[in-house]
Amino acid sequence: MTDTTQTDTAHTEATHSEVAHSEVELRSRLTPEQYTVTQQAGTERPFTGEYWDCHDDGTYRCIVCDAVLFMSDTKYDSGTGWPSFFETAAEDVVRIRTDTSHGMVREEAVCANCGAHLGHRFGDGPGPHGHRYCMNSASLRLDQVRLD
Ligand SMILES: [Zn+2]
């Protein structure tokens, strides 16, 4: 019997790339719902997520890559059952692309840093730009600001 020498080093563990996250890593780190929403453009059921009714102060970060996406002072009650914001934390942190799934033309919102699906952007928001960023709680992590 020939011994099975370890020639099985097929998967190249690429040097730390901040942006690309492997499927294996993400599946082990995220909940199934977080994975489905961020990686497969899923949508959590309304009124079920962690943040739709959250009024705590803080910074909402991408659940996948930790990028800062929204600030709590731009969050508002949209009545939709999803966490909604009228403005992003900075101009280029959320990327908008056209989503034609489900027979509709919508603006999909993704994390500009890692491409995670966040939700959709609509044009009926209350802010100066009229934006409503309709997000999934599963895409976000609230980093609570502590003043001490
Ligand atoms: Zn991200």
C-alpha cells in the first residue's frame, strides 16, 4: 500500500483579502438566515428581524465585513416591518444596483465593501433625498455607542 502523502493542498488559502469571504467561513460564522439574506439576496419576513423596532443609538455595520453602513439617527419607523433608514452613513458605503427579480425593477442595496445584499432602496423616504433604505436586520449588526 502506498501511503497517501498530503498532496491535497488544492485550495489555496489566499492571503488575507478583506473583501472576499469564503462560503465555508461565512456559513460557519453567520446564521442560516444571515447567510441567505446577504449571500443569496433573501428577504427576512417583516416584523421578525432584530432591528425593525429597535430604537437604540449606535452604528449599524455590515454583518459580513463590519463596514459602517448606517447611523441610528437616520433610522425611522416606516411601518414596513424592516429597519428603514433615509440616509447612509457615508456617500459610498452602500452600492445600488438594478434588481429585476420577481417581475419588478427595484434598486438593490448592497454593501459597497463586500457585496453583501442588504435590502432595497425606494423613493418614498422622509429625508432630504427621499430615500428609503429598506434593510434586512439579518444583514446588519448594531454597534451600540456607549458614552462613558
Ligand atoms: Zn459588507
